[in-house]
Amino acid sequence: MPLHIVHHPAYDAQFDPAHRFPMSKYSLLMREIDALGLAHRGFIHAPALASRTLLSKAHDRLYVDQVCDLRVPETIEKEIGFQVDEKVSRRARYASMGSLMAGQLALEHGIACNTAGGSHHARRAHGAGFCTFNDVAVAACALLDQGRVERVLIVDLDVHQGDGTADIFRGEPRVFTFSMHAERNYPSRKIPSSLDIGLPDGMGDRAYLDQLNAVLPRLIEAGRPDLVFYNAGVDPHMDDRLGRMKMTDQGLEWRERTVIDFFRSRHIPLCGVIGGGYSYDAAAVAKRHVTLFRVGAEFSDG
Ligand SMILES: [Zn+2]
């Protein structure tokens, strides 16, 4: 059965192609999904704009207003890495609602994916590291508030540590945060997740997948999740501009298969978000991200 996919054209805030953040990857990813025959009528969902009330479940209202009113202080914009203009602000709001929508679809259908999301450096009080709002945190808070889930597990395999997510859920016993990342990479000051695994630079497929296979059972035991959010950042790839790891296309495909199979075979709903992936060749990055959707479709019951 086809995979339920959440997408909005506004995910792409149309940066200059020379910008170090490959913004066009969101549009190119949807094109790749279409080209692979993974976009089916009735299975592509467009999110609405997230309200300030919804965003305030994971972020301070002051910061939410700053982003929505386009008056983010320059010091915070510097930490984010770009100016928060109308397009960036709207993109962050659509992506947050997109991850919530994908989470709801995952609860109904077992698995669903957002073509954006995984903005894991955004903290409660401000954005950072190309992340404006922490979409997964917004979605998890909303689903907990609605009583749709009692416990959430966040599996963050983006190559950078999930410091923003750890900040937002510090002291929240219903959310288990797991981050496996390159220890020496950004952010230099990490905020402890429920469980962190810091990997050495230059790690390849075999060692990475060994670590992953060893930790997955521990996550279920500790998290006892009703829903898993999976940040499938492709920046551990050997050609990634910011990753400093050595995973291949095949290694990343095997990673997606391992994670999705592990949770789906235990009937735990999984919501995939794309996370990071960096190159001046945005089309190459989009091709890496599409693997999540291709593998996800194999595990979809529709
Ligand atoms: Zn990253």
C-alpha cells in the first residue's frame, strides 16, 4: 500500500542556490518522490499553518511571536544562520504542522513521513543551527496534550546532536530522547538527551549499523513508546559537506530499513522526518532523502 506523505510547497523558502543551506532540497525531494511513483492520490497531505498556540506548546511564547511577527533579534538570527523573513517564518510553521499531521497519520496507518522536519537544534527559547521551530517537539507536545499518546520516543540519527529537542524535553518523563551523532561535530556544547551515543569522526557503515542494532532494543525498553518520531538526517553520508562521517548510500538505506523494520515489526507507529543533509548540489541531497520514503513505502499498510 502507498505511504502517507505530508508535503507543502512552502517548505522551500527559495534561498539563493549559493546559500550554504540547500533550501531547494524540499522541492526536489517531492519531485524525486513523484518520479519514483511513490506519490499516490489520497496519500499526499498538505498541512495548514501552525497556530501560535500550537507552537507555544514547545517554545516560549515570546520567541513564537518574534518569529510570527518577523522581529527575531539579530543575535538569534545569527545563531539560526539565516534571516527570519516571511518565507522562512511560514516555512517553519508549515513544517511544524506537517510533522504533527504526519504523526497523526502514523497513529492511524502505522507509518507516515513528512518531506521536511527534524529541526532538532531549535530550543524552547530560540532557534539555532538552521532550525527555527522544533517541529518534532511541537508535534509530540500536541499529541501528548490531545491524549493521542502517553509516551513518545524520538530517535534522532541526524549526524548532529539533538540539543534543542533535549532542551525542550528536559525533565519530561513521557518523552524519551535518543541521539546518535558525531561527537566532535556541531553543537560544541551538547545538552544531554535521555540517551546519547557520540560517535568518532569518519565512521563507516558496518560500525555504525552495529551500534544501531545494539541500541534499538534498549530504546523500546526505556521509552515504551506509543509513537516513534524518526529523524532520518542524511548528513552521516560520506559526501555530506558538514557530516564528517563515511556512510554510503547503501549504508543509509540499510539504516532506514533497520529502524523502520524494528518498530513496525513490533507494531509501534513511526513518523519519519527528513532532518539534515548538506551539499551545494541540492539534487544529490534530495536523492539521499528519498530513500526514507522508498523504504517507508515498503512497510506501509496504507
Ligand atoms: Zn544535521
